[in-house]
Amino acid sequence: MDILTKLENMFTRPEYTLSGCNFCDIPIPVTFDNANVVVFGAPIDITTTFGKTTSMGPHAIRTTSSKQIETLVYEKNIEIYDKALVYDLGDIKSDNSDYSDVHDLEKIESFWNNFDEKISVVITLLRDTQKIPVILGGEHTITYSIFKWISRERPLLLHFDAHRDMKSTYEGMTMCHTTPFYHLIENGYLRGQDLVQIGIRQGDRNENQFALRQEVTTFDAWNCHNDFDEIKSWIRNNTRNRKIYVSFDIDVYDLSYVSCTGTPEPYGLSPFQIVDLINSIDESAVLTGVDFVETGFKNNDFREGALATQTLLRILTGDFMSKKASKIHF
């Protein structure tokens, strides 16, 4: 069985997902073999405990990226396919049981163990074939399983979020949307010095103390508003000649920009600030993967999907992206 067939057996093809389309339906034929970026959805919303909308994230992003948004990054005059040839695998198949009872801890733990096994196969195959995985969430818990396998490459993890997601447990759950970065560090997959948290403005004292002990670099929302140029300089200097991984929670944006996500917070960042931070990543950096999580969808409101898409377009056309796409001729 070839690699693509093995992967496709684990996914619902894009045309059979709720959106019925591929991420960024571009006017260029892209095969798995010539792609340098592989997108897939993880429409999972099990452990979120406030607003439950994030399982619709892949639908919102695919729909807006294909049916509303043109793929030219306007300010750069760059098409996404100048830097990123994207192949969409679809949505990863997962247990569709009812997880509305968050107190069924054994059932929830079993789900994440099964998810972890599937992701280990997917990420290993993609990285072995030199593809950059881009995962559309889905709740932030998925980052644990994804980064666990990419951690072998020792990248610098750029974590954009309103929250630290560093609790050891939450409502009895060890693995949930508030805990992935604690367990990545505690289980030895991530050094605190290799984690940068940007836009943080909510958390508890234990999380802050854990981050301090582990030497996590934190640029909270107030740093971003008051010392923005210094943060951009830090990012540029510390991503130079580094492998990087981006974990992007859409609630890093101020709540005025995110109408559907489950845990919006005030005092957040603006789209222009996010673009500046992405553009601060040094061109010598090498992207190893992206997860884009917590995008919501409700009441037929695609604004958040549009914001997520525009953010992803700017990540995938960054100066640090592989030049492989530009060398392929059609």
C-alpha cells in the first residue's frame, strides 16, 4: 500500500465533508507528490467547557477559503501557490460517540489515546515525505498529539493564544483543551526554553508559576501593546536558522474580531499586529508544522472562518516558507 492510500484510508475526503470543498481551491492541479503542504481537519469538540463551536472550524475555514476569499495575499502580491502547494486530505476519521458528559473520564481518555495513535501515523508519514502538516481544529487538545511527534525535530514552538493552556488537570480531565502545553513539557516532548507564548491574558497563578519555572518566554497582551517592536525583534533573532512550529488559537485575537470561538477574551491582538508578528519570523527559519485551533462557527456566521483563512494565508506565504513550490512549473 502506498503512502497516500494509507493516509486516505484514515480520512473523510474534502468533498465528503460538511463544506464539500478543498482548502483554498486554487487554479493549479496539486497532487500529494508535488505538494509541500498537507492540510487536514480535526473537527473535535469534546473537552471544551464553555462555548462548543470548534468542531465546525474545518468547515468554516474550508468554506471561506474556497468560496469567499481569493488566495492572493494582497499586501505582498503573492499567491499562496507561489510558496505553498497545498494538498487537502480531508477530515481525520474519529469516534462520533456522544461526549456531552465531560464526567465520563474513562471514555474521554480512551478517545485521546485513539486519536494519539492515529496522529502518530499521519504526522510520521507526512514528515518522512517532507510535507508540512497544517491541521485545522478543533479544540486545542489536539496540539499535544501533533507536536509530540514533531518534537523529535526540536523546533521552537510559537504559541499564539489568549490562554496558557498549562493546567495539570481541569474538571478531572488530564488531557483536555486547557492542559496540552503542561503535559508536553512534563512528559519531555517540549523544553520550556523552546516555547514562546504570545498574546496571553488569562490563566491562573499556578500556570504562571509553572511557565516561570520552566523558563517559558511569555509576551502577554500588555507586552504586545506596549513593547511591540521589541517582541518583533526577539522573534526575528530567535527564529533565525531555527526550525519552528506554530500553534495558533484564534482567541489570541481580541473578542471584537472573533464572533464564534468558545472562550473569547478582551484586551487581545488585532489582525495587523498578528501579521506583523508573522512577518517578524526570520526568512532562514524552517516551518515544521501548524495547528490552527478553536475557530468557531454558528448562526451561519463565516467571519471567523475568514479571519482564520487570512491568517493561514499569511503564515503559508511567509518569507520562511520553503521555495519548493516556486520551482515547480505547470
